[in-house]
Amino acid sequence: MKRRWILLLVASLLAIAPAGLAFEAATAEKSGQTTPAQAEEPKFIRTPDVIYVPTPYEVVEKMLEVAQVKKGDVVYDLGCGDGRIVVMAAKKYGVKAVGFDIDPERIKEARENVRKNGVEDLVRIEQKDIFTLDLSEATVVTLYLLPQLNVKLIPQLEKLKPGSRIVSHDFDMDGVIPDKVIHFKPKGQREHTIYLWTTPLKKEKN
């Protein structure tokens, strides 16, 4: 009799456990948290295209200002480094933002930056090769890449919705006419150049 009672108790606990796990997963999803299965550990994919050089915070702020980020925008940062652009976009403008990088160390730094600033509900960081991305959901794209890499992105950028803004720190996009070129010199720093394009892109005539 005692053995039967123990078996019934174990069976009951096993039946309850999946429901409890499902509830926890649903709660985590609702709160924007990731479960261990969702939080994939970043890994080496390939060597990054550029050496990571962080954009000064004053320049980040100016880039978002030039792009006229507003409520309802979705900001994509291609080569997000430590995530400072997407974090500032979320904190200052309350917009959703996604940072993409291929370097595992940068992904870890960016995710920690998002966590420290408490913007997990608005920002996510993904380890992806930026040249494989579908950018069509973005309304603002930020770049700090080399000119030839900006050019390589043109086929993807052309799929952005009309009126989307692309803003680049220091480097232009050969063959595409910018809407604005701004020279910006924060106090005590070198001069920086910020390029703005809007879609549809305006191509130079041959």
C-alpha cells in the first residue's frame, strides 16, 4: 500500500513539472527575458571585416539626431560593437533596436550593456553576418564600416521601406548621393563626418 502511494505521488509530480516549466517559459517570454535554450552562446563564425573602433558617445547622439529617430522607428546597427548605438536609441527615443555583430566578444559586451541599462524590452543583440540580413523591417540603419563594405550593403539597403534613413559615421557610399553630409567636432576630439541617405537611394549618373 505504501509503495503504491509513493508511485502515485511520483506520477503526480511528473505530471505537474511540464506545466510548471511551460508557465516559466511563458512568463519569461512575456517579460522579454530569454530562457537558456533561447540565449545562444556566441561562437566564432569568421574573422570580422573591420577592426572594432567604438564611436564616441557624442557622435552616436549626433547620428541618431541626424537620422531623426522618432517613436515607432526600428533601428538596426550593423556591426554593433558594444551596443552603444542601440542602447542610446532605446533609452533616448524609446524605440525598438537590434544590434548585429559577428564577433563573439562584441556580442557578449553588447548583451551586457543592454542588461546594465535595463533596455531588454526594447533591444536585442544578434550574432549574424550583416551581409546575409533582411533589413526590410528597419526604418533606421546605422553604420561604421569601410566605404567598400557600405557599397556591398547597397542591394540590402535598397529593400528598405521608402523614407527609411541610413546614417554612417566617417565613411561614404560610393555611387550613392547623400542627403546630408555633416562635419561634427565634439569638444577635445577630432572632427567626425556623418553621412545621411534616405530611401529610395539616389544613384549617381555614370
